Amino acid sequence: MKKLRIIEIFSYPLVGLIYTISWLPLALLYKLSWLVFLLLYYIPGYRKNVVYRNLANAFPEKSPVELLSIRRKFYRHLSCLIVEVIKLLSFSTKELSRRCVYTPEAKELINSYLQNKRSVMIVMGHYGNWEWSGTSFYSNFGIYPVTAYRPFKNRVIDSVMKRLRKRFGVKVHPRNDFSRQMFLLRNQTNAVILIADQTPSKSNAHWIRFLNQDTPVYKGTSRLSRMFNYPLIFCCPRRGKKGYYEIYAELITSTPKKYDEQTLSSLHTQMLEKEIKRAPEYWLWSHKRWKHKRL
């Protein structure tokens, strides 16, 4: 605990520096992202073995040369993603809405429920720029989304991340309290956005075949969708030119109660896998996604 407090004290000047950097033009931040890339990829290198192992297990048909190429592209995207998230601290709503848009088809699908006063549950993965996707929801639909998050142990960093999301109207609630919050909001029209590709505990998982491996998937997304009977929609941000994303949407089901939890988990996981295979460098390969093994 004492060590954590010391780290938090030293976090304040770092946060001040990040806030200052966020006011730089995005074009300049992208130039600085090359320095971030060098630090992540070469000096000293961040989880390079984890990334390569994850890629090799997911794509056994690819050669080592192909895997190394994807790995390098991933780190280049990750360095850009870091400066994009930093920029959210000073981004205007107008600029964000210009750079991160939902496709006309996605807007039509989501609005078909919201405009009829029916809440929706949107499921995403750590793909593209998920932070821009969630924070741009209001500018695209005129409704503030609700989301769950896992608090950081470092309270200084935790405060920054909550402030970053809340300044665009995102209603953030701790994951452990999220079911209760949804119950309290049940009589309002909401858009619930959940990132569903993190690693759950073995006791809170559906086991799904994902990227060539047995993979634990959080039960919460499918459970809450069924509990509140919210249409379940898969969304994914696809990167265009640098600094611009289009968010695609696909309906999983408008009647989640007709499916069991395992099936719903499998459906949204399969959709994410399809996107990852289309352009693998944009998924978060540095995450230790397969640290738990099925018994």
C-alpha cells in the first residue's frame, strides 16, 4: 500500500505533462508517436514475446515473417492509439465527431431502437480506437452512453481516465456495481456500451473457441442483455486514414431472451474474431488474454 501511495505521488507531474501534451495539434502528436513506438518496440520493448506468442497461437497458418510484420504494425498502431487517447483530454466535441463517426447503416440500426424509446446494449472489443468510439456516441446519437469500467489501483490515473470519459458525457460506473446501476436506469432510454474481450476469472466465464484457442469470455454482457431484454448490437471502429475512424454495427439479436447466455457470448465473440482476422494489427495483442487455461 505504501509503495502504491509513493507511485501515486509521482504520478501527479506525469499527469500534468500528459495534460500539457494533449494541447498539441494531433498532427504533431502523431510525429511524437514515433518516439512512443521506439520505446514500445525497441527500448526496452513492451511485451513483445507476449504479442508474438498470441499471434502465433491465433494464426498458426502464418509464417514467422508474416507474424513479425503484424507485430510491428500492431506496435505502430498502439503508439498512435496512445497519443489519440491523450488528445481526448483537450479534444473538442466538434473535432471528435468529425474524426470518429458511425456509418449511416450503424446510425440507422441504433436509432431504430433509441428513437422508439428502447434501450440498446452495444458490445465491442479492444479494437481500433475503442475510447474514441465510446466518447463520440453522444455527438452521433444525442444520448449519453452508460459503461462499466475496472478502476485503476493508482487513484491518480483512475481519476484522469474517468475525467477523460465523463467530459464527453459518458456515464461510467465500476464494474462490480454495474448491474445495480442498470436496474436504477431501467425506466430510461439508454445505450449501454461494454468492452467484452477482457480476461474474466474462471468462475465468471463462458468458454468460447476464439482465435484458434479455448478462451474465457465474461458472462456479464449476455447476462445483462437477457436480464433487461436489450437488443444486442456489435460495433467495431475501423481505421481509415490516420486520425479517422468509422464505426460499423451489426445486430446480434433484438430478442436476447430467446437465446441462452452461452450462445449470445459465442455470437458476439465470433463477430469480433471476424474483424480481427480482417485487419489483425488493430486488436490489443499485448493483453494477456489467454493466461487462464481450460481444465
